[in-house]
Amino acid sequence: MDYEEIPPDTPPYARKKIQTAMNYTRNKLKKGKFNMDEFEVVSVEIESDKIGSEFDNYTIIQLTDIHLGQWITKEKLMGIVELINKENADLIVLTGDYVSYQVDDCLDELEESLRCLKTKDAILSVLGNHDHWINPVKVKHSLERCNIINLENEVFTIYKGDSKLQIAGVDSITYDKDDISQVIERIDKDSPAIMLAHEPDFADITSKYDPFILQLSGHSHGGQMNIPKLGTPIRGKNFLKYPSGKYNVNNMIQYTSRGVGTNGFWLRINCPPEITKIILKKV
């Protein structure tokens, strides 16, 4: 079953009505409060002989698909931030869709929450399709005000001793903003690299290039449903192949997080909201 989003040409007044209706439903269902038990911190080990010894046991927290202002409230997001900070990660990466249907009503709350994130090295991000649909410039500036480095077909390098780890990011594939050629021009082909791409099926392209040991994505919300013997029946554009979890794609690992928010409807079946903890292992 394909998942169809609200058309990109939906006018602003209609978007606001949609958001208002969702907020009303959320409040009636009493879904706005933070409950730690709703969220799962999923640990994923990534083994590679390309990882330098200084990056053995290096930890990366991935947060994706917040969709603030819909089912995720500021109270919930602050609780999520507290969960993340308890992990004491080396690096935090955000893989898109910070908002859903409104931006101006959400950005102050987004910034107040994301400013509280704590990490040792950096916080990196890419934009998602919803961010581009609403207002990519405003979302990007909001992230920058939180000292978050947004990667638009760029590479960020972390150095430790004689080793380095490259984190690349491509812009939204859905909106044809991705340009991996710019990434490849900037990347050191002799050092390991991780790709941040909101849409998981981009792994078929990323995996063609040797430096990449891992791609981290969201977009799918894990399909929001995981039905026994059927898997994830809800799939859509750019998450047809890799909707949830860990996949081997050529010589690279693709990991698709279920994310913390939802779009359209709040229901999840056997598919709880996820904060992902990546642990790099040198072999």
C-alpha cells in the first residue's frame, strides 16, 4: 500500500486547518504528554575494518521525523531531548522532517528544545521533504540558531589522533535537492564515511561509493505498522525498499529509524517511536 502525503500545492490556510484539526484530536486523546515508556532507544552496532582505532566504540545518536506541532508537542520533545542527553553521545545527527504543516507556530518551540541537546563533538543535520514543503530557509535558520550544522550536499570531518570520520549529508531526494557529486568531490576516499539522507532508498546510490560504511535515514516512520507475516504494508516514495531497520546494501549498511513523530495519523502498531544509538566497532 502506497502512502500518499497531502499534495505540496495545498494552500497555507488549508494546511493550518489540517494542523488545527490534528492538534484538537491529539488533545482530546490526551496524547500531548511525554511518557518515557512510549519511546525506545535502539542500539545498533556497525562493524567495519575501515573504522580507525580512535573511533572504536564511538557513539552516534540519530533523531529523526520530529514533526513538531502535530502529535509531538514541545513537552514531548523536551522529554525526548532528556532521553538523548542521558546517552552521553559523541555525536548527534538529525535526519529531517522537523515540522509538518505549519512552521511559524513551531519554530520557537523547536529551537528551545534542540538548544538543550548535549554532545561531545557536534550536532549535524539534513532537511526532509516536509521541511522543504513548508519553508526550508526558515527551518535551516532555526537549526543554525541552535548551533546545529546543516549539511546540504556537504561533508563534515571529525579528527581523533591519526583517524578521521567523515559525515556527509545530502539534501531532500523527494525535492531533487540531492547532489552526491558535490559530496564525492569533497570526500576523502581513504577514510570511512557515513551518509545522512532523509529518504532511505537513496542507499542504492550511496552504496556505490567505497568510503561509505553506513547511511542513516528516516522518512518512513517505520511504516507506522509492523504486521506479523506482512511486515510493513505502508510504503511510499523513497521508502519502498528500506522502510525500517538494518539492511545490507552492497558493501554498506543502511539503517532506517522509525523516528519519533508521525504524519497524518498517530497510530503505530508494533512500531514504537525510536531514538537510535549507533555504536561504531572496529574489526
